[in-house]
Amino acid sequence: MDMAYMMSSKIFYHPDIIKAYLKGNTVNPITVKIYLTDKCNLSCNYCIYKDRVGNDEIEKTNIIPIFDSLKWMGVKGIVFTGGEPTYYPNFNEVVTYAKKVREFDLGLITNGIIYPDVLEDLTWVRFSLDTITRSIYSKMKGRDKLQEVISNINRAIEERNNRKLSVTIGVQIVVTKENYKEIIPFIEYWNLSYGVDYCQIRPIENYRYTEEEWDYIHKQLEEIDNRKWKMKVMTTKYKWEELENDYQKTYADCPGADFIGSIDTKGDFYICCTMVKDETAKYGNLISEHPDKILDNRKDIHANFDYSKCPVACQGSLMNKGLVAFKKLQHSNFI
């Protein structure tokens, strides 16, 4: 299967925006994450956003102004995340409007408890599952819902296949002290004949693995590389490398911030998902402010932000490494 859509080099599909970045001009974001709700129907013990979980959600009357502003900015793709996005009372309606009226490409990150009955409008959906063992799932997630989630994943695959939809379906395991021995069994389970397109394995940013855990994880990652799989297995090596580098990034600042962003339940627009609620990372409000002003604010925010607060192994790490190297290129007319 061609998995080129998983590569950070997709950014070069947008040459006009890259050109603006290289010249130091205003850069319009390509992809943004939207937090429709802060509510969640699980209580994951590793969640780095626990402090954000609450009862806030975007008011229905504000959805259209937010999408209008993003369209004006030239945003191409929207990722619904949370909280649990499917927990939002008007989720299906929001997705349909974003796709069919505003023509955004849409992605969904979900825990899978509520079936996402909008597959035809999604470019991709990723189920955050983390384990195939019921007892471990209950311990990690706070609820005994593993079988319901597995059933919904299989239902999504069946619907995709029966209706011949183009949506990409993935599963994810966030590696913690509870499930670090389950990486290979997790992949083997979904690799059988279930129709999952890819499996993503990623570390947890706010946890330091013990030596024993590291050794066991490494052996499994090496085994993954040495075996053939029917589905694509994304080990997110760039994330693990930053953790092995004494939890240090190999670049300064965040050039990738120009191309992404995150919007919270109040319509506030931030640098990225990890900096939501950080006032020093906020560009403005998409409901009350004109998007032109927010684009102008981004440059000042980027210049003054304290990037030492950023976690390692973040969403933009791989993109940042590529952009830093790209900007250092010389003799560009000699291919």
C-alpha cells in the first residue's frame, strides 16, 4: 500500500506557502486541530491534557464563523480532536457542513466508543486504542469498553469496504508502563485480516521510561523493522529518537508552527495542540476577531514565544527537522 500521505514532506505540496515561509512573509496555516468539546467519555491515565477536561464545548452558533475564518485563511485540512469529538452533540452535523459546504479535508482522532457515523466525509480516522487486553484497557482508560471499541473499528472497516469509501482507517498504541510489552501483540492482532490501513506506535511525552522498559521497547521496534506486515506500521522513530537524546530536541524554535494551529472550545487560536490554554501561544479569537488580524498576530507570537516549554516528540518534530534543513540548503539551482 502506498502510504505517502503519512510523510511530513507533504508540506512541499504547497509551494506558494513554502515560498512565503522562506521569504519571511505571512504564512497561512495548512492544517488545524479543532477541539469541539472538552468533555471525554474516558479517563486515560496518561493523558497530558487532563487539566483541560471539563464541560466546555463550542457553541453551535459559533461553528460556522470559525469555519468561515479558517476558509478565509486558506486552511485545507481540519482534524477533530478533544476531549472526545464524537461526544459533541452536533458532531455529525458539524462534519457534514465542514466537508460538503466548506470543502475541507477532514481527519478524526477518536477513542471509538461512539461510532463515527460520518465516514463518507472523512479523509482519515485514527482510533486511539492502546491495547487488546481488556484488563490493561480498563486500567489505562478508566472504563471497560475495549470490546465496544474493537466492534466499532470492525464496523468502520466493513462500512468502508461495503460502500467503497476512500477513508483511511488507522489504530494507535501510546506506549506506557502498562502496555509496553504489548506492541508486537497489538500489531499482530490488527495485521491479521481486519482491514486496518496502518498502526501507529508512539511514546508518551510526559513519562520517562525505565531501563527495563526501554530495552523491551527497543527489541519490539527492531522486530517490527525485521518483519513484513500487510498493513503499514508507523513506529514514529523520530519521536523515540528525541526521547533517547536525553529528552532534548535537535533544533531550536518551531518553524512548523507557521503551517499548523489548534482551536479550543472558545474559538481561541493557538500555536499547536500542546499549547492550547497558554496565553503566550494564543493568536486571537476566531469568533470575535477578523482572521487577517490573527494572521498578523502569528508572526509576533512566534518571535516572542518561549519554545523551551515545548515537549519533545511533538506533532511537528519531523516537519521541523525537515524545514530547518531545507532553509539551510545552498546551491539550490544545482539539483
